Amino acid sequence: MKRKFMAVMFSCFIVGGYMILNFLSQMYVIWEIGTVMDSINVSDRFNELNGTPFFPRGPTNRSFYPQVFIDLVAGVMFLIAGLTIWHLLREEEIETLKEEMADIFLLPEEKTIIDELKKAGGEITQKELVNKTGLSKVKVHRVLNKLESKKMIKRYSYGMTKKIVIEKAIKGS
């Protein structure tokens, strides 16, 4: 699936870049034609003959051609779409790296607790953790303190016990 998104992203960049270059080349041609027309005064001659100018004069008139600006708008939209896809893919990579790094730097007891949290859907009570992990209450408390200091979990009061919630950054699995 990632390869498909990468292909779409690169296609957006290529098409967007092409459309913006096409816009710039069309603006150059329009400007040059207008400059040539200005220098030979063809606009004035056609204006005198039938009352309508052959080619608009002045830089603001030369640059207003809707079909040319459609290329610019579409090119910018394609580039924005490509950047959006790139951003989403990058976020996914960062999340994966965070999970991998968390697994590398965790102690065995910390991994056990994080795994139980993931199995429970991201939140569990401290009492349930003690029962499921087989660790003592004191050991679970100390490991949770370490995980909380690493900002991997948060603890909330929940009656006579605490509810443990895993942080969003390592929730996936």
C-alpha cells in the first residue's frame, strides 16, 4: 500500500511541476507576443479598423487568460496533494520508528507492561496489571513510575486503584 501512495505522491509532484512550468512558459509567450504587438502598434491599427483590439495591451491585460491560470491553480493543487501524501507517509514512518525505539530501549518488565497495555486496548487498571503480569504490586508501581517519567504512559485515579493509559505515540501494534 505504501508503494501505491509513493507512486501517487511522485505523480502529483511531476504533474504539478509540469503544470506550473507550462503556466510560466505560456505567460512568457503571452508577454513576448504582447511586447511585439506593442512595438509594431498592431493593436492600434485593428482598433481603428473595427473597434476591437487584436491583442490586449499592458501587463495586467496580457496576464489575464483564464486557461493559463487554470494550469497554475491545478499545478499548485497537485503540489499540495503531493505534499499532503508525503506528510502522511512521514508521520506513519515516525510512528513506526517510535515503536521500534521504544522496544529497543525498554527493560523486560517495561516491555511486559507495555504489551499488556496494548493487549487491553491502551488502558488498564493497575490492579489488573498486577494480576496479568505476575509481577508484585511494588514492582508494577516502580516500573510504571519509570514508564511515566519516559512519557510512555499516564496514570489517573480510578477508585481505589489507578487507570494506566498508554501514550498515543506508542499505541499502535
